[in-house]
Amino acid sequence: MTLLLRLTRAIDALNRAVGWLAMWMILGATLISAGNAIVRRVFSTSSNAWLEVQWYLFAAVFMLGGGYAFLRNAHVRIDFISSKLGARARNWIDVLGIVIFVLPLCVMMVKLGWPLFERAWVSGEVSSNAGGLVRWPVYLLIPAGFTLLALQSVSELIKRVAFLIGAGPDPLDHTGPSETELLAKEIAAAEAERAARGGAPKS
């Protein structure tokens, strides 16, 4: 189990890095969207290529962020029901959900998505819009995204089994500070450090 828990840390680190990248993609998509709107309004022109970059980035955030959302437990839950269950029951439900639904879905989507990417790669498929982009990068997001989700599902499955056999903490225990509270503390600490540096006497 120790080796498997090390594997979970590696998978978690991978999806954490992808999640960090997805956050920057959101910023990129926002800036491109604003730029497109300004250019269209001011110069009465537009670029299909930039419009497609914008939705490629949005698609990347949506497809690649699934594993990160699972890692952060940010996916949709029926909290009204789960909050009334014990820790072991909640973890058993997750184990069954991962094994019966999530992993088979990921395998199916990878198997269906890979041929789409392969055909677009071989044929050099290009958008039908004038000045549009090649299609294979966006098709690649399907198998890539579901592979990341499958890996994170394996990680979460190991954590839940470890808890159920008494070899690890409850991965669904969220009695500590929330993500918002942790972020607020980080911002406050950074502001305090910056204020201390600014207020220090200059040599």
C-alpha cells in the first residue's frame, strides 16, 4: 500500500500541474476574447484563427481540468445526502462509483476519441472557416483529458481503499479550512510580507 500511495502523490502532482496550466489558459482565453472584441469594434475586422484559439483554450480547460477537479473534490456531489452518511459509507460509494462508472467511461472515451485525433492528424484536417486552424489539437484533448481523469480516478480509488483498510486518512474529510479560507490566508500573508518589506528602513 505504501508504494501505491506514492503513486497517488505522483498522479496528484501531475494533475495539480495541469490544473495550474489550465488556470493560465483561462486568462489567455479571456485576454484573446477581449482583444477580439476590441479589434472587431474599433477596426471592424476579425480573425477566425484567433476566435478558434479562444475556443481551443476553453476546450482545453474543460477537458484537461477534469482530473484536477476530482483531485480538489470540486466535482458535483449531492451534499444533502452525503452529509448524512458516515465516512466509511461515503468512501464505499466513491469506490463503487469510480469502478462502475468513472473508469469505464474514461476507457470508452479514450477508445472513441483516439481515432478522431488520428484521422485528423493523418489527413491534416483544417477548420472549414476561412483562416481557421488545424483540428487535431482539439481532437487530442478528448483522449488526453480522459486519460488524466482516469489516472486521477485511480489515485482517488487508492486513497479510499487505504482509508477503508485503515492505512490512510479519510480523503473526504473536509473539516479543515476551505479552499477559499486557505487562499484568503495566503493572500493576507503575502500582503503582510510585502508591507513589512516596504516599511523596513532602507540601508
